[in-house]
Amino acid sequence: MAKGDAPAKPDGEAKEERIARRGALTRSDLAEAIHRRFGVPRAESAKYVEMVLEEIFERIVSREDVKLSSFGAFLVREKKERLGRNPKTGAGAKISARLVVAFKPSNVLRARINGDD
């Protein structure tokens, strides 16, 4: 080991550290996980990730809810027009009607987040 080199870490630990440092799981991370777990070439695993995300995207755009068992649901909601306030000036401002996407975690995900496995 050369001077200044960090000791090698198990693959999962390095990934967790990378995610914690960056603060987000990316498409690339998902593709890499598929590559490592199933031995699929990286380019192919990236295509699989894109296919899944594109399907979710299309369903949400067409105003369908997306439910993923043991994970949660992406719900498309309609918000009505309302009067809000500009936080800087305090002046009233009209907020137009729009569609929003909300995520509702499943009970399984909630339990894992809270350590209730």
C-alpha cells in the first residue's frame, strides 16, 4: 500500500460511504448495483434502470398512481388555485392550480426506516 492510500473497504461499505457523502442514490448507483448483483454488463444494467424509470415517468405523466409493493406509492394530486404570501414582502400572491406528485411510503418501508423490522 502506497503512502496516503486508504485501506480497501468491502464493496457495500464503500457504496454506503459514497451515498452518504453525495447525499443521494443516482441512476448510476442503481445500474452499478444491478451490475454487481447479477453480473449484467454495465451498459445493459443502465438500460434496465432507464426502462423502469421511463415506465414510472410515463404513468405519472398520464396521471396514474404508481404503487410499488413493500416500497410505497407515487400519487398524482390536483391542487386548487389559492392565495399565498410572498415570504420576503408579505404581499399576497395567487398560486395557480397545478398537479403535484406525492410519495407515500408503505408500512414496510416505514417500519424499516424506524428500525421496527
